[in-house]
Amino acid sequence: FTIAQAVVAPTGRVELVYDKMHLCDMGKCSEVAHGLARGERPGVFTCRGWRVGVCICYDLRFPELWRRLAWEEDCDLVVHPSAFVRDATFPMYHTFVTTRAVENGIYVLSVNFAGADFGE
């Protein structure tokens, strides 16, 4: 099993299924502990002339993936769904998002799961 993000066109056609490439192995967020498999390739699709990359949660911590999306895959935007738990690492979430956007010269749309243990 993987953690995946599907992109569906208005017609209902599946444009992309991206399997998360970097699995978290820390504390309550450990995906490795559940035996999940990692994806092997970046997720990219085109929407109204924009090249859009997809990263999921912990992928944020790996600049080489973002660099690949921006410079090799020519992405204009990266969509980044996440579920950063409200722990000691949470304050870095916004810093990482801003850094990835600035260092690669791209737009980033990042959203975090909300709830008692997540987000602000």
C-alpha cells in the first residue's frame, strides 16, 4: 500500500495518481511503521497551461524532489496536501513551504489537515 494523491479532471478522468515518495518515520506520524511503500516518481500534470507538481506532507523536507519538479519537470505550481501534527516540528511547516517556493521560483499551494492534533 502507498499514500497517494489522485487528480481528477472535470470530466471524471483520472489525470494522475501520485504515490508519496518520502515516508515519515517519526513518532506518531510514522508511516514506515505501518509497512507502507514509497512511490518511485514525481507526480506532474497540466491544468489550463500550467505544469503542476504534487508532493505529499513529508515530501516537503526533501529539496531535491522540489528542485526536480521546478527545474526538470518545468512545474509552475506545486500542490502540497499534508497532515503535520502539532508537535515540536510543526512551527517549521510554514518555513519549509516558503523556502521551497523561494528557492525554486515556483508557486506552492499547501494545505494542512485541521483538528485537535493538527494545524493551528
